[in-house]
Amino acid sequence: MSVNDRGTKKWTAMMMPEHEEMIRQLWAEQEYKEKPILDEQKQFEINSKLQLALSNDLTVEIEYYSHDLHDFQKIKGKLLIVDNLARVLQFDDEDSTVIALDEVMEVTVD
């Protein structure tokens, strides 16, 4: 019997709030995605696209892994800084969004 079957959900009305929270947390953890490990060729491709976008002031769409959400996120905009020493990139937006280079999974240049 899996945690996601109707049998467990059917009995949540009679459970204590602490147990309900534990079950919700267990369901959420099952949906977590793991960050893949990129090979050197993919990392080189990502760095090349980032440098191209930065030097030509192009818009990029970046897919990155969020450790807080355990899922992939996307952000689109223009780059302000690509700092290979600190391993971060910063967007030229109102929030000055910063993303760790190690979290970047894919870069698309417009």
C-alpha cells in the first residue's frame, strides 16, 4: 500500500493535526526532484552562452535548481554580472536576482 493511495487520505479526518502534517510533509518530500550533475561539456556550453549574453547585452532564460523548493525554476532577463570566481551570476532586474552558477542547468540566449 503506497502513501498516495486513497486509503490514507480517507482516514486523515480522524487523525491528529501532528499526524496530518507529517503525512503532508511525506507527500511533499516524495515530489522532491534531485539536482542532476552536469558534465564538463555542458558546463562549458553554459559558460559560453553566459559570456556571449553578457558581452552582447542579450536576454537569457536560465533554468536552475532551487534547493529551497527542491525543484527547477526559470528566470528570464539580462545579465549584470557573471562572476566565475564567486561562482554566481546576477540579473539586471529590480531585485538584482543572484543565482549560484552551480545551480544553473540550462541557458537559452534570445
